[in-house]
Amino acid sequence: MQRISLEAELKENTYPGRGIVIGRSEDGKKAVTAYFIMGRSSNSRNRVFVTEGEGIRTEAFDPAKLEDPSLIISAPVRVLGDCTIVTNGDQTDTVYDGLKEGLTFEQSLRTREFEPDAPNYTPRISGVLHVAEGKFDYSMSILKSDQGDAASCNRYTFSYANPKAGEGRFLHTYARNEEPLPSFEGEPTWVALTGDIDQLTQRIWNSLNEENKVSLFVRYIDIETGTYETRIVNKNQ
């Protein structure tokens, strides 16, 4: 696998759907995560990220235009102790509850599968960052249909110990903008992570398709102290 530019990867795909980036900052001092959502329908585009506790949740920008909240309203980011959970759906709560009960990230997600939105069967993508005592590791997961077969769910987990500075992994829901939308394929893409939180936030946001982008969350967590900085960008203001 070749390390690529995150910005170039985003610019080449008009609709990657929802995406998670996790890795280590260029200076090696921060654990980095980013999560973005996109939308093609009016219902999907009628969203914003808002802060909730140490995490975030989605809410309707215009409640009067909300059609179906089941697959667009959730808490994409939650924090449990030294673990930060990032997902594209309500499986954030599944992972949170599982970790709290002593299950692993992978074990928690065995109770879930892809979204029931035929014919796309949108994959559920998830990540967890563990930052404690000056150490950092993370895992990512994708739950997807077997080549569009609603009767079969494929589950993949990828774990990264002691990530290298300036590098990360990028996992998104759709491989490309087609009908029906094809699921992401292979292991998370190896990408370069450069700059501070504001520079990365700007580069990701500016690289997302202007018509389809909706919201972006970026967090830098200090690996030594556990303190963090967060940026949220919403197209709807």
C-alpha cells in the first residue's frame, strides 16, 4: 500500500459518503481524528454537528424539514474514560456500552450490521482511539453487506499500535458515486497527516465536494495529558 494525500483522495471522489480519519499528528504529540458527513438528499443535507458533553451529535438544521431521523440523527462521537469513539451511526452507543461492560471494540460491534437502507446497504464504519499514560493506539471497523447481499454481513476490524507521526488511516462508506452506491473496499487507506488542527480542518473541508458536504468534526488529543482541541464546521449556518 502506498501512502497518499488525503486531500487528493477526497477531491477525486464526489461522494465518499461518511468518513473517519484517525492517526498521529506530524509532530508526534497528538492523536488525531476527523469525521465528516455528506448528503445527496434534502433529508441528509438537513443536518449539523453540535457539541454534546465531550462528544458531538447530529441534529436537524431545520426541524420542519426533517423527514426520517432514524439514519441521520445520532451521536457520532462519545468519550469513555481514555477512549474516544467515532462512528457513522448509533453504533457509537453500542461501542460505548460494550466497552463499559468490559467487551472489546470488536466484540461490541458483533451485535450490529450494515444499515437497512436498500439497495445501498450503507456500511457502518467505526473507530476507537485509546490515549493513556503517554501511549496511543487505535482500531477501525467496517460492517458491510457481502456484495449487496442483505442476508450476509461481513465484519472487518483493523488495529494500529504505536502509530507513526504524520500518518493515519482513512475509512469511508462508499467507494465511489454510483447507483446503487458501492461499499468501501479493502483496508483503510494510508494517508499523510500534516499541519495543526486548523490547517487539517481547512484542508479536509475544502477538499470535500461542495455540493454534497454537510459537516466536519476534527479533534487533536494530547498524548501526554489527554487534553484536546476540537473543531466543528457546518455547511448549514
